[in-house]
Amino acid sequence: MLGLPRATEFNKRIPKQKFYENLSVTPVVKRVFVEQIKTIYWRNKIAATTLNLAAGETVTEVEIFEVKLNSSPLDESVLRQMDKEIPYHIIFLLEYEGKYQAWTAYKEAAASGSNAFKVGTYYHTDWLPETELPLKLDGLSIDAVYENFVRQIAGDALEPGTTDESLAESVARTERRKALEKQIAKLQANVRKEKQLNKQVQINAELKKLKKELEEI
């Protein structure tokens, strides 16, 4: 898929029940797998062994999964469950009625090690024909290829920083901006409802502090 070299092709169908046989999977997530997903294919494996790329320091492989849907939109919890089960970095291509969305979350090794991963916020493209997905194999190492895939899928949702900013730094800064904007909106609503002047002053002082931090990000 995505015009990737033949050497990366894997094309293995994965039984969807593999992901909800685990006893820890909630009945809600299991129902989503059963009702919303038709089939799952492991289409490509991007690694130093399949392409002429340098091995990554933090990313060993990037897997391309095609997930054919019975209905849209897909509950994000399903992707999170698959990401938790598979100790590699994954690009999900959701297919519904001939159109595709590319999804991925910034995924990094958890501090505990042992193949555990911390799965962050998911980013996705619009629904597009496969040939129009904004995904291009770009980079000289597996780390760089993965970082570029995430940035291509995230688009404007992942704000650009300095040229030497790492993907982890971009993700952290974007998440902090979202959190600040949410806090500011909440405080602005509170100050409009507050009747006591001294409390209005306190809230406005906190607002000023948060707005200054937001400007500096």
C-alpha cells in the first residue's frame, strides 16, 4: 500500500479476535471490534531488514495496518487496544466505502521497559482515496521515517516548532497548548459568572499567568 517498495510487503490477515481475547478487554471494546471492524490486514513492514535504511534508536519497525470497517467512524479505543497489544509503531489505514483515513498516535517506550508502550493522542487525515493520502516514505533512518509519517498525518494538528525540535517535543508542546487553552476557557467562563470582586481579581490574575505561558509556547 501507499506505493511502498515490494520488499516491505507483508500482507498477512490478522484475526480481529486476537485483540479482544485478552480478559482485560472491556465488553464495550470487544463489541466495537465485532460490530465495526470487518477485517484487519498487516500490509507492510518498514524496517532496516526490508529497506535500505539505518536502524532506528527508538523505532525498530513501522507497521502499516489496513483496517476495513463495517461502519464509520471507528471508536478510537479499538486502535488504542491494537497499539497496546503490538510492540511496534503502527500506521493505521482505515477503509470504508472505498475511502481511506490514516491514523497514528505518537507512541514511545514506557519507562517500565519490557516492550511496554505509552500511546499518546491520535492524529488522523480526512477521508481520501488511497492515492491522495499525504503519506510519503521520507527519511534515512527508521526513526526519521516514523517521525515524518506522524507529522504528515497530524498536519496542522501538530504545530510546527523550531527546525531542530524533536517529534516528542512537538507533541508535548502541542498537548500543553491544548491544556492551557482549555484551562483559559474554563477560567473565562468562571470570571463571567463570579459576583464577588475579590474572586474576580484572583481568577483574572490566574488568567493573565496562563495567557502569558500560552504566548511563550
